[in-house]
Amino acid sequence: MPPVLPNLRVNVLFFGRVRELTGIAEESVELPNGTTLAGLFDRYAARFPKLAAFRASLVPSRNEEFASWDTPLTEDDTIAFLPPVSGG
Amino acid sequence: MSHIATEDDLFTLRRSPIDMAAIVRDGQDGAIVTFDGFVRNESHGRRTLYLEYEAYEPMALAKMKEIGQLIHEKFSIDRVAIVHRLGRLEIGETSVFIAVSAPHRAAAFDACRFAIDTLKRTVPIWKKEYFEDGAVWADGELPPAPPSAPKVAS
């Protein structure tokens, strides 16, 4: 039998155009251990096909810091997929 | 003059108008440079009705404080204030206000310019522009992507 990976739970936030596209501002999701930011995004892209086209124009954040897509997630992380910023 | 952020610095996100008179001078300073960014009445030739700003608030504040820390390190300045509005803003209302005080003007000019340029690239705030015939999220700038995560030894 393959080993059963424990799961982890993270909080995911959406802002701006991706909040409007998904209709989600915030949700908690359970994921297999070892999931990366890219893996989490792919789940959302499968759920919201229009989101896939946005990937090149998003930067992920993990716990309020910009992060690279290959960053593995850990329990209780707060993740966001940030569109290009337009403050000022 | 301080090379590190101090409790005299000010970083806020607010939904009510910015009181610029609250950004005061200090006796040891010789100059304050301010940047007042306000809502323009058009965008790419279309008449703007109003704007709405939203932020990832805790991260935006953290990034604003990082900018403060960075300009304290890079320039000979005394204090910095960075205030950004959120929510609906009408034409002409101040959306972002930055004030930098310093003993001498050159550092204050350079630091203020650096602060607004960096804010526009790195602080997670988004602007939606409302026109007579619809609304769009402003194009914006993609923050610089960090390097790949360090490989964890397995």
C-alpha cells in the first residue's frame, strides 16, 4: 500500500480581478502535504478555467511575503495570488 | 537623523481623507519633500467617474514599512510618512501621500521619489477605474518575482 500523506490546511486570499473571477475573497483548503504554491494554483485553475490564463501575470505570496511558485506549503500558511499592483 | 525606522515614522491605510496637516515638521530638519498623488479625471482618454482601491491590508502595511526602512538605509533622512487611501475616491481626492523630512533637500527629494516608485511596484494595493460605460482594474505592475525556494534536503 502506498504511504498515506498527511494533509495540511492553508488559508487562501484573492484580491482585485482574481477575487472577482473566482468569486472568493478568502477560504480555507485542505491539501496533501508537499503541495507547492504552483500545485495549489493548478487546483484553482482546474476549478476556474479562466484563471489559468492569469498565471503569468500573478505573483504568489506566502504569509505576507512574495514567494516563488516552487515554495512548498506548510500548515496554517496564508496564501494569496496577487495580480499586478496598481496603488498610488 | 536616523538610519532606521523610528516610532516617529508613519505608515497607514485609511478609508477617510488624508489630513496632510498632521504630517508635521521637526526642528532638526531643513526640508520636507512631499508627494501628493490624487485621482485624475481621465485614463487613456476615457473620462473617469471615480476609483475604488482595495489592499491586502497587513501585507500592504508591511511593504510600506519595508519601504520606510529601505529609504532610512539608503538616504540621509529623518522621518517618513506614507499614507494610502482605500475604498471609493472621487476625482481630485488624494489617494497616496508621502512626506520625507531630512536635514538637506537632496536626500529628501531622492527618498520621496524612491518611495513612491517602489510603492507602485511592490505594495499590494489595487485600483479599479469606473467609467461611464464600465469599470476596469488598472493594468498595474507585477512585483519582482523572488528567486526559487531553497531546496530542502530530503
